[in-house]
Amino acid sequence: MEVAVWDTYVTKRDGKVMHFDIIVPADLKDENVIYNYGKEYLKTKGQEGQPLTSKESKYCHTEKIKLRWEADIREKGYYIHEMENCN
């Protein structure tokens, strides 16, 4: 399966910037659905209501799915790859 990687930077309430990727099936093209996945993730981090739009998240590239992403993508439709200031 091919997946699309959306590079995302969201400013947290404390002013730090969270950097994470939203990883979705490559055939998913609806940006609103992708941003909503990111917003679901933000809720789990206590950052509900922070802006997540085309300003904060952009398509980066397509690649082959990695095994560690597969279960979440099949179950939820997406995987979040945390990189910076996500905790």
C-alpha cells in the first residue's frame, strides 16, 4: 500500500511547536478529512482547538507503508508519526 505523508506543525498553547506527520492512504485526497485526523490527534494531546489547516499541514510525499503504521491506518484511517514537542 502507498501512503501520503502530510508534514504538520501546530503551535501548542504553551507556544511550543508540535511537529508530526499525518500518514494516510495515498488515494485519500480530501484535505478536510486529513486535517480532521490531525485534530483528533491534537485532542489526545490536550491541544483541542488549536488551528490545523493548510497553513499548518502540507502534503510532503508518498511512500510505501511501514509495518508499524499499518494497524492504525487499517483501524482509524491514519497514523501519526510524532517528531518534536508532541508530549
